[in-house]
Amino acid sequence: MGVLPNFRSVSAGAKVPKETTREKLITATEDNYDYTSLLFAGFIAADSFATKSTPEFHQGAAGFARYYWHTVADQSVENYFVEMIVPAISHEDSRYYALGTEGGSFLHRAGYSFSRVLITRTETDKRTFNYSEVIGSAAASSISGFYYPSKERTVGIGLRNWGLDVTYDAVTFVFHEFWPDIRHGVGGMFAKKAVANP
């Protein structure tokens, strides 16, 4: 609908050329700095700010700014590792391939979406373990320790952040899968209103 970007998704049944390293870099950069990514970072930062998840950042405007730039940095590092660096090394296709309405029931499509954090495609269109997601997210969580206060650099916090990164990506995959259905439903609703109220 021209509001939410869909950089990493391939529509159901679409035939696309092999993803190049340059395209991986472009996609990761677009994913990082699109206005919706910066807005999403604001929501995560606001939640962390409200719950005082990193007390060393303090409160007030300066405190919120610290939460925000750390969140943007976290997203950026994770996106570059998951969408560009590891896929370039492992020759994985970093895109999400939607099943679409032909893919079966809601539960089947949802299960498929969640499974993409563990299963992906190679550049030669073969199924493989998703090293990009698992190793890329772990690497990003490890690197984030360098720019957080020393009290935040524990193994437990690193594992928590790794789990959150993978969970966010799994939810994103579900959104990619069902967004065309949502868009079609919303578009149809507006079309009916327009016919009813010419």
C-alpha cells in the first residue's frame, strides 16, 4: 500500500535471479535506514527506556537518546550480519520466499514462516540450515557488547539479545507471509466503502 517497505520478501511463485553480494548490501542498508526501521527502533527504545532496562543510560531526553542510538546500532549490526556478511560467506539467499495463499492453511503458512529462521535457500536454490540467521544474530549480539556499559556484557544478556533478534526476525517473516492477504483485505474494504458511498 506504499507505506511499509518489503525489501527482503519474494512474492509467492515469483521467479527472481540469484541474489548478488551487492544486492545483499543494498537490501541490508535499505532495511537499516528506511523510516519504518528508524520508527520501529523508537518503539523498542521507548520500551527499554520505560522499563529502565539499562540503568546506566539514566532517564530524561539524554537517556532516551542513548537508548535510541543503541537500538539503531543493534539493528544495523544485526541486519548487516544476517542479510549481507554471513550470507555472502555461506552463499545463502537472504530473502524470504512467501508461500502465499496457494501454500495451504493459515497454520501451515505460519509454521513455514517461523521455520525460516532455521531453514533457508542457498544461492543455487537448495534448502540449507540458516547460518545467516543463527550465526549472524549471535555475532551481532556479541559485537553489541563493545558499545554497551560493562555491566551489560554478560553471557546471559548476550544470549537474551540473540534470542530476541531471532524472535524479531521470525515475527517479521510471518508479517512478510501474510502482508499480501492483509493488504488485499484492507484494499477490498476501502473499495466496498467507495462503492457504497459514491
